[in-house]
Amino acid sequence: MASSGEVRAPSGRAPAGTLGLLGGSVLAAGGAAALVLLGEPRPGGALALASGALALASRASAGPHPVALVRFLDPAVDRVWDGLVLGSLAWALLPAAARPAALALVALAASYF
């Protein structure tokens, strides 16, 4: 029996809800990127916000000691979000607004540090 201060090893399976939230986050980020590239920045921004909320919810649902798959997928989803949302933003802004496009690319590069 585990005492109150003892940390238990996680079971070997990732919670289905956590994986669903991570998958939903990636799909929403892809939709946000597509909307931004199609010239619909407001709905794209709303979808990017929803994507971020799903990613945060997946962290909460994983618990304090997530299994290895979730520990791998969580930062991977963050990088996918950065690439999709910030990359599409830079691409969409490039012809008309070089400075904001450059700032989006700087933010994208900084997210990998």
C-alpha cells in the first residue's frame, strides 16, 4: 500500500481522453493555419485559441505523472502548433507586412529554444 508521500509509477497506458485532446489540438491548429492562409484571420485566431485550450486541457487530464507516450506527444504537439500557426501567420503577412511576418518567424524560431 502506498503511503501519502510515495509516488506511484504510472500504468503503461495513456488515457484516451488525453490522446483525444492532443489530437483535437493538432486538428484545430491545422484548421487555424488553413483559415489564416485563406485570408480568414479572425476565425483562424479563434481556432488557434481553441487548439491551445485543448492542449492545456490535455496536460491537465494527463495528471502529475503522465505515461511515456503523453510525455513525448505533449511537446511534439506544441512544436506542431508553433509551426502551423506561426508559420502560416508569417506566410500570410509576408507580402503586405514584412515586419510582423519577420516577428512571427522570430517567435517560431524562439519556440525551439
